[in-house]
Amino acid sequence: MLAGLVVAMVLAGAALVAQAQREPIRIGLLNAMTGPLAVNGTEINEGIRLYWEDEMSGQVAGRPVRLLVEDEEGKADVGLTKVRKLVESDRVHLVLGPVSSAVAVAIRDYVHERTIPTIITQATANNLTAEKASPSVFRSAMSSYQQEAAGGWYVAAKLGHKRIAVVALDYVAGHEQADGFIKAFREGGGQSVEKVLMPLGAMDVAPYITRVQDKAPQLDAVVGILWGPSAPQWIKAWNEYGLKGKLPLLTLGETVNETYLRSVGDAAVGVVSWLSYSPVLDTGENKRFV
């Protein structure tokens, strides 16, 4: 799908320019490689590189592909500076990214006004393809609501939980994903929700897990919508604070990303998660990719 979008976007803009048929297609990768979203951004960049090198032999429509990489750091101001560099200095034909919803919201007006084709690789901010939709901005991933609607419905309608606590990150993507989950949870028959927000990148989760611990007698389950360094810290604390085995812990798949699992070990055993993709999918295509 990504290759098809790239071909359509680049060749649509260059069809009348003969020289463009010979020059490389310059693609800007604007994803987080440092900061709390570094794991996500690094994995996305590696996946894109692998695809172009292994599946497309480094070219598309007979033209070589050149990847130019910038680190948006998960910061809106940095992301805007980096996308300007990619467009104005590197003269990229299109942008792939970002990871951070805050960065995606920050660069939206710039790429819209410049008509720079931009394919969002992970940022889930709902309004980017709703009220702030742009003919230059597309998604190869999901929106916040799309990602969490399935989980919220499943927890209520299939697992039968009625009273939950939702622990999420205190920024645009965290707010939207928590709200999307809660909406679907209530539509599926869920009744009461305690929402706990923690800062993106928080390493000390004690103040937040104690809030959940205090509410435990009134809860059927706890839902973690977490990513970045806070995710493994939450899984470890869940075990250390004695909540494991007392309440089900249900999480977004990113909370138990394979990278994080290496550091938490058996503390993650018993966690139920959901996501649109898993590297252990038993298909030939996925096995070749992984």
C-alpha cells in the first residue's frame, strides 16, 4: 500500500517533467529516534528501510529511492523545524511520519500550505483526517478512535467487565485514545470508568499506580493505554505493588511491545492486549518481513 501511495503521489506531481523521470525520489522520514517515542520511531524507520531495500530493491516505477532521515524527538517545535529542512533544503518529494501526534498537528498547516504529500506513519490524532483533513495528508496507520474502539468494545461486550480504570498518557494521543476506548466500552455495556493520566515518558509511575490500587475494590479490571518508557515501568510496578493476580490488566499492544517485554520478563505474563499488528502473526509475508 505504501509503495502505491508513493508512486501515485510522486509521479502525479512530476509527470510533465522529463528530468524528474531520471532523478531519485527523495523521501523524508520524520520519526522520533530519541526521546520517549524513540522505540516506535526507530522501528518504523527500520521497517521502511527493509521494505524499500528488500521488497522494492531501492526503487519504485524505475526510479531510485533516497531516504533522508530526521529526528522529530516527539517535540512539536523540533518536528516543525525538521520538516522545513526536509522540504526547503533537501527538497523531498514527500514525507513519511511522524510518530508523535503533537508533531503531526504542528506540521499539518505547513505541509498543507506547501502541498507536500505526507503519509502519517503512526501519529493517531483524530482531527488530522477529520476536521483538519488536508488533500496533502494521508494515513497508513489508524486514528486514535479506530485503534481503541475495538479494545473498548471487546473489554465490555466480550470480557464482560463493567467497572474499569483507564491509565493513559497526558497529551493529545493519550487523551484521544483513552476517550475512544471509553466511548466504545460504554457502548459495549461498560458502566463506570476511573481515568488516570500520567506524563508522556514518566519513569516514576508510583503516584499513578497507587491511585489505581486505592480504587481496586471497586474495579473489575485495569486498562493501560501506554507506550514509551512508561509502559515497561507500569508492567513492573503492577507486579511489585501486588496487583498482578488480583485484577486483570488489559493493555494496548504497544504497552507490551516486544522491545519492552525483554526488560519486564515474567511480570508481563497474563496481560491481555490488542493491536492492529503483531510481529508473531503466522503468515508467510510477516515471517519474511520479521
